[in-house]
Amino acid sequence: MYSLSLNNTDLDFKTLERKIYKTVCDIACSCLKDTLERLDMMLMARRDPKEYRNKGLKKTSVHTVMGTVEYRRKRPETVHIFVR
């Protein structure tokens, strides 16, 4: 991962701290993206297909303290049934 050496002047504590923070935030954003997409799949599985149809995927994002999380969610649309 990182080669640590006492003689390495390119890597100070602040730089190491920032690299670790950035790496952890990227991992957390990825986990949050997966969680949001799985929850969306669960919601779409529970929908009433007679009332809501799948209109396709929509790319959206959420701004968090870890960074911006971009994910895709399904767009449900109400099925209009006209009775004469």
C-alpha cells in the first residue's frame, strides 16, 4: 500500500492522514451507493405492478460529508387505467 520510511521526506503525517481519509471516504461512498441501489431494488420488488410500472433508470446523486454519491434508481410511474 504505502512504503513507509523514516528517510522518506515526501510522506509526512498530514499527507498520510489525508490519503487515509480520502481512501476511507471513497470506500464509504461505494458502500452507500450499493446500499441505496439495493434498497431501490427491494422497493421495486414490493410495488404493485398493476399500479406502478418501471419507467427506467434515473441517475441521481446525494451530497454527504464523505463526498458525492452517484447512483441509479428505478423510476416508478403510475399506470393510468381509464374506465369508460
